[in-house]
Amino acid sequence: MKTEITDIADIEGWVLYDADCPFCRRLANWGRRTLQRRRLTLEPLQTPWVRQRLRMPEAQLLAEMRFLLPDGRCFGGAEALLEIARHVWWARPIRLFARVPGVRPALHAAYRWVAANRGCTGGRCAQRLERTHGPTIRLRFGDWLPLMLLLMAAFSLRPILARWMWMWAIAMALFAGLKWISLRLPAVATNAPPPRRRLLAYLLAWPGMDAAAFLNGERRSAAPGQREWISAVMKITAGAMLLWGIARLLIGTDPLIAGWIGMVGMICMLHFGLFDLLSVAWRRRGVRAVPIMCKPLTATSLAELWGRRWNRAFSDLANPLVFRPLRRRTNTVAATVVTFALSGLLHELVISLPAGGGYGLPTGYFLLQAVGVLIERSRPGRRFRLGTGTRGRVFMLLFLVLPLPLLFPPVFIRHVILPLLSSIGAT
């Protein structure tokens, strides 16, 4: 399709892409109708008038996609995508997401990585990595699309929902989108389709993300003991006492402390109580459903806590999708920092955005955890045994507990948790 620059009166902008790149051509064809309906025209960067208009060296011109406006402004890379999102109503939440501190640099880094590897057609780059570092995870754009669409839908609900409801909407969108991604991992997708009941149970009645273990009907789990049933029920009871007992008593004297206690009660009921109860129930039926919170207080190091004992749902996805691929391409330090930063950004979505403040604090908390893990693994850390025994446990608790106000700042307690407690009769 040929578009001359004289058509400028009928065009809102030009989306410029590398026509020599098969990956770029496929994306352009996929979005062509959506863009045309909004008077955005697709043009190859190799078009003569585009070269003349931009006047860039060849390598710079083809380094990234560009978005050219009739007034002469030109955006490149991730900024081009964000500017295009301004014209597409269902993509506008991406711009809201990009306002979260730390997200925009992450988008730029992700775009640069995709642009640098867009020529890896036919699996040549992946084959080279497999020969040197073992198998890699291959996910297509369509595998990530449900997560993006669900988040966009959740972001669009902001004007009509209370802050605490919006928090749950974002959390559920993340959960459902990541559930789908867990089913697209090679260890799951290449196996025989699981029974429909088992698949529905995994999607609707289990919070974990290890689909390969849960859906494997051949490997059965050992039956849990009676002590685990009692422990799960006691955690639910303790959480309920904190939520509807102590928090309610303190709400009149110190709302902030009451909000903290109520939040701890909810975490105790859900993450430690209900999730444990589900794990026990599924393992009773022989299903491999490892507890999401796997005795975190027994950990003797931050690495053990975050890697194997706290929220295994996150680590079950982050390890194959983020940590191991980054470690192959860079090193353990970079992979550790990026993985913790990603956890921080996810917490920004469900904490800072609904609260309307405290931006960057949850990310700062998890970056501190990354620093603690790296200190444990350093030569001085190993010399002082900061990752083992009593000394390791004390070091872990200091890094874990002291910066907690960064993870759950007062603005989140006031704007989200206290209204939530009020809605469930805990105030």
C-alpha cells in the first residue's frame, strides 16, 4: 500500500517499520486494520520519502520502529508504542501503567531486547543458546496477549470502582493472565492434554502456578497428615481473630495500626490458611499441590525464603521465564536484581496504583531484598555465614521486617485497606 506525503490531511500519523524483518512484517499485518480505522498509516522505513524526511544513517534508521506525526514530531522504540496507544482506546491503560516509577525504563529495555533479537527467525538464536546453556522457554506473542488484555480491562474499571475493589480487579487480572501463561510453558503444552476436570480444578481451585506438577496424573503426592489440617484451620482462625477482633478494637484509637493488623489478618487467612487448606485437600486426593507458603519461618536465608518458601506461585513462573533466561545471557547478579525488580513492579500494580501514592516504594523494598540475597552470596557473606543457622535467620528477618513500611506504605493502608476493612465489617 503506497501512501504519499501529500495525503497528510487525512492521516493522523505514520507507523514506520522495518520491511526487511519478517517479525516486523507479521506485527504490522496483525495491527493494520486497527491502525487504519484510526487513520494511522503503516509505511516501511525503507520508503524513499521516509528516508528523506527522517535523514538518519541507515543503521540508526532501522534500529527501531518509529511513529511520525504530521507536525514533524517523531517517536522511536517504546516511546512510539506508547504514543500509538494514545490513539487506540483499549491500549490507553498501557500509558497509565507506564507512569508507574520504573516501568518506563523496563519497557525501553524490553523493547531494545526484542529489537536486538527480531532477526532470530527459524529458531536460530534459540538453537545457539540451547547448545551452550540448555533448553530455553519459547512463548509467542499470543501467549502473553490474554494477560495484557485482562490488565487493560482492569485498568479501564478505575473510574467506576472503589480503590479496594480496583486492587482486587488488578490482582485477579494478573492471576488469570499468569495462569494462562503457566499452561503455555513447554513442560505443560507438549504433554498430552489433561482431563477437563483436572484442568478446571487447576484454573479455578488452586492458586499455584506449577501446572506441570498439578496436571500430571501419573505422579501422585503423598497424603498429608492430620497435623497439616489442624494447622491450616488454626491459621484461618488466627487471621479471623486479628481481622474481626483486634483490628476492630483498635480502629477507634489508632486506625493506621488497626489497618496493619487487619491486613496481616487477611494475609494469614488467605495465604497461610486457605491456601494451605487447599494444598492439603488436593494432596489428600493425590494431586501434587505443594503449599504456596512452604514453612517460611524455617528459612535461614533470604535466598531460601524467596526462592523456595514464600509465594511459590511467583517463583514457579519467575524462574523459567525470567531468572534462568537472564542468567544464561548475563550473570546471576543481573538475573537476581531483575527478578526482584519485576516482583516490585507487580506489587506496584496492586499496591501503589490503587492507593494513588507511594510509587516506587514496593519496588525499593524488593530491590533491598535483592541486595540482601547478593550480600548472603558474597565472599564476606559466606565468611560470616549470613545464609545459614541462627545468624542467617537474624540477617533474613532484619532485611525482611525493617523495610516493610516500603512495601505497605501508610497511603495504601488509609486509601485501600481501611475502606476494605469497613466493607467487610471489620471496623
